[in-house]
Amino acid sequence: MLPGTARPERLQLSIDVLPGVGPTVKKRLRKLGLETVGDALEYRPHRYEPAAPERRIVELFGEDEAVIAGEVLSTRLQRARRLKLVKARVADETGEITAIWFNQAWLAERLQPGMRVRLRGNLRGRDFAVKSYDLNGVSSTADFAPVYPATEEVTVKKLREVTGGALEYARDVVDPLPAELKASAGLPGRGDALVALHRPREEADGERGRRRLAFDELLTLQVGLARRRQGREEERATALGEPGELAARYRAALPFELTPDQERAIAEIDADLAGERPMERLLQGDVGSGKTVVALYALLRAVEADRQGALMAPTETLAEQHFLTIEPICLQLGVPCALLTRSVKHDVAQARIVVGTHALIQEGVDLGDLGVAVVDEQHRFGVEQRAAIRAGRRPHVLHMTATPIPRTLALTVYGDLSVTEIAKPPANRKPIVTRWITEDRASDAYRRLTRLLKEGRQAYVVCPLIEESETSRARAAESEAERLRANELRGFRVGCLHGRLRTDERRDLMARFKARELDVLVATTVIEVGVDVPNSTVMIVQEADRFGLAQLHQLRGRVGRGAEQSYCLLVSRRREELTESAVARLEALVATTDGFELAEVDLELRGEGQLLGTRQSGLTDFRFAKLRADRDLLEQARGIAEQLVDYDGPLNDEVERLFAEHDLAA
Ligand code: ADP
Ligand code: MG
């Protein structure tokens, strides 16, 4: 146990009370979500680096990691296209070698002749590629050490310093677990677990620490879910009876047969809707697996029972995309539907199906006879928004998600939802062929793209992810489209899709693309969801290394929607410029199109700081738990949670905080 009295308020101190954190570093840490001392304490290393052997320069051999120590003889800065290389001649008593740093130009000034350095890296040709280093006698590079998710701006080394400083405050951590429970489950204290996590004597130590912290997370979640299960027992919705004429006409109007998985989903939904117990069903299936078709069915079931249906999306763009998908078929069926977002307000009074963002459920909108609500990507909604949809009414709710979670885990994690999975996509699909190409060879990607265009296919080009406003993204996309029209895509008809287009402009653009009046859409990530043109079989993603795994998977889902072979070409920056996990993400995407597998990889890599603010899912918000590896912990937590439904103590605050922050499945 850690000595002294806990003063938990100290965990709220700004992170710049820690040594080595000034204003600049503070700003950079904030981008990693680290603002307080407590945040630093809870920043999980994603792995531990084994100690590397020390080698003399003459002994360097092969590509294994090693550490060399020596003196700097000379330094120079070299530019190779966008890449900046710092090269230093380094000598020890046995020989000399050129050490190379990528993109750390500022080092050129610091590496003065005569300086002692210790470098960890490996041979690359005749040079030594440096992965980490110590200057002037400090020596930590060779040791067993935690590796934190870093960015180009904040190095692993800095993060070691910051978390190391935060350990002072581990004694201020309050242990949320009841003492008896801790004793009976044989768990270490939370503060000790944090110390072990950051400064384990050996790997197993760190893992024990991590598991204790994971247990807290899982238990918190399970207690919250158990409480909600309890709270729902008495709720009632209107029973919608058996499917009727409209449902039959819908089926007949679809240009395809439903897959067995879709049929099963529909049967389960019908069974739910027949009763008074409000449906709370999670419909999960990979992008393009055919969820929207099922969701519309559920909405139409409300309509034929003289109720309204609402489809809610987390963003305006997504709402618009959904609207564009379902409007034509609603028109065909004679069902009035309306779009309702902050910027577009159709007349909802007449509408039987309303598609929109949460603006839809805010004051002034009368959805008094809401029968079925479909909530897309439900984990992206806030808790108030979800409460609002049920205020004064109790519709049947279908939650949709394209974030694949293995079914058994979903049952445990979503606790009180019934789960339907669309596991198999429509049978006519061929797996998408994915290639990863570095930007120096980007012209190959465009050659392949233009070849397919000449064969009559269509394509998407996704612009680099920039972290600025929708407006500057739109501008960047426009100028990229212009550039491509003049160069790689000369002679082809190129449109540009971005979030600053008005709905009618966007609809017009999509209609032209669908009608093959355009060959290529240059787009921002607004095409991530909902865009559906089966003849479009090629996608180039520029600077793909900047995107998150889940997002790339979503983007890729825009192709592979028809019977033709589809391709996804991921163009990244040069390999030397990429972080470890960017490489892992790209490799994973090439290796598989299976969303479940990718979800697992994503869980492993999660925490990566380069994702530029893409919150991927409530699930991957776990900081310590690894859903696959910690299956046993999850079961244990689920068991214990039942006994803690009425427990009042520090754990309670955690439960409330978790469920307020990202209510996983309201
Ligand atoms: P999701 O919402 O899961 O991403 P969608 O419902 O948008 O998937 O369907 C993706 C594409 O597959 C759409 O073009 C849709 O028309 C088509 N589709 C859906 N179900 C089937 C089916 N049973 N057979 C053939 N195509 C289908
Ligand atoms: Mg869809």
C-alpha cells in the first residue's frame, strides 16, 4: 500500500505541475486528452519495450534492435522531398557509423560535435536508423520500459517523463472497490496498480496492474447496466401487431431478395413490435451488410400502425445521407417522409417518417405518436439526447451500429439490449482488394484507377483528413478536385463532394454520379456513410495513415457494393514518416476486410494519438480493458455487479460518470 493520506483533489491539478511540462508541452498533451495529473496517471502504455542489447559499432549486424553509445563527430541536415533527415557521424572506440533521424530537423542543432549519445535503433543498409536516443549521459533507452501511444509532437520519451512525474500522486487515488471485494477477489489497490502499470519490474507486473484497472472499468459498466435493466422493468410501449399490407409492398418493391440474416432480423423485430414491452434491440452488421434496409422496414411497421417512425443520426451529414437513401422508396410507397436537421426543416406535420439529427427531438417538434425510433450509431449520442427521445412517450427503439463486436461480447457489453447481427453480406459481393502504396508511388494508384474508369467503372478519391473546420476541408477538397482534373484525372468527369454543399446540391451531385454523368467523386469523409453507388468500384484514400482504422474501414465500405471486383488503394506518406500504429493499421486493412477482426486490432492499437479526434465507439473507449483477453474479468464483473446494484460508495460516482459521459446503450 502507498503511504500517506489520499488527497484525491490533487489528481485534478493541471498537468503542468509535473516536471518537464511547460506551456507548449501542455498544449500538445491536451491533444492526447491529457490535461490533469489524473489523466497522466491513467495514460496506458500500449506495450513494454524489452531491454535492447548494447553493441559496439563494429559488432552491429543484421536488423535486430540494439543500443550503441558514442560521440558525435559531425552533423548535417538533409532534405529529401518532404522528408527531413538528420544525419550524424557517431564514433565509439571500435568504429564509426552514420546515424539517421527522420523528421526531427531540430535535432541537427542540438547534436554538437563532441556530444555523448546513446542510440537505440537498428542497421538499415550501412546506416543506423535511430528509434530513440539519449543525449549527454542520460541512459534510459536500453532498458525495459513502457511504450506510450505517442504522436509526432509528443515523443514516447516525453510521455515516460510525464507519467513518471505523475506517480507521485498515485497515493491520492481513491480505490472505488469495496474493501471486502478487493480482498476476496485478490486484487491489488488501484494506486498500486497504477504504479505497476507505469513502472513494472517486469512485464507480468504491468499486466497485473492493467487487469486491476480493467476490472474497475468493467465493473463500473456492469453495475450501470444492471441498474438500468432494473429500471426498465415497468415501461410500456404500444403494441404494433402483425406486419400488414405496407410491409408486404415494401418487400415487393425492393429490387432484391432479403438475405437470410436480414429475414431473421426482421422476424426478431416483428416479434418485439407485437408486444407492449418496448423493443430495445441492437442491430449490428458491418458496413454494407444491409442494415438500412432492415431499419426502414421497422419504420414502416410504425407507419402502417398509424404511428410515426423516426430515424436519428449523430450528424447532419449522416442524417442527410440516410434521407437520400430512403426518400425514393418512401415516395414509391406513398409514405410522406421529411428531413429535419439544424439547417433543413421540412414540414414534419405531414410526415410519417422523419429523418434527422437530434434537432429532431428538441423542443417544438411534435413526434407525439412516435411508434418506432431507429437510432444510428447510437453510441455517438449523448445521454440527454437519448433521454429526450423517450420523453413523454415510449417508442420501440432499434439501435444500429456498424462497429462490429463479437456477438457474445456484445451481449455482455450492451447488457440489456437484445442483439441481432447481420453477419453475412448479400451473396453477390466479392471481397474488396486492398493495397497500400506509399506516396512516392501514388501514380501507380491513379494509373490503376484510370484503367478501371476506362472500363466503365466509377471511383472515389478521399482527401486527406485535416483537422480544421468543415469549410477549410471543403476548400481543400475543391482544390484537390481541380488539381486532379488538370493532372491525373484529365479527360474524366470529376465531381466534388463535401460537407459545405447544400442538401439540394449534394443530392444533385449524387444523382449525377449515380446516373454515371460523373466518373469520379473527390470527397471529404462525408462519404464515410450512406453513399451507395454499386458501379463505383475503386477508392483512393490519400494520406490514409492519418485516418483511424474504423474510419478507413467505413470509407472502404463505399466500394464493394456490387457484383464487380472492387479495389481500395490506400496511399500513405512514406514509411519512415509513419508511426508504428499507423503501419499496423494499414497492414491490418490490407490483410482483412472482416470488420470483426479489424475491431479487435483496433482495440489493441487504441489510444493512438494520431486519430485526430475521431471518437470511434463507446466500446473502444475502454482505456484498460481488452475485450478479448479480459473475457474472464468481464464475466467476473458481471457476476459481482448484480450484488452491487444498490451499493453506495466511490464506485457509484464512477458509474454515474461513465453513464453520463458516453452512455453505452440507453
Ligand atoms: P448498411 O446500412 O448495413 O451499410 P445498406 O442497407 O445501406 O447497408 O445496404 C448496402 C447496399 O446493399 C445497398 O446498395 C443496398 O441496396 C444493398 N443491399 C441490401 N440488402 C441487399 C440484399 N439482400 N441483396 C442485394 N443487395 C442488398
Ligand atoms: Mg447504410
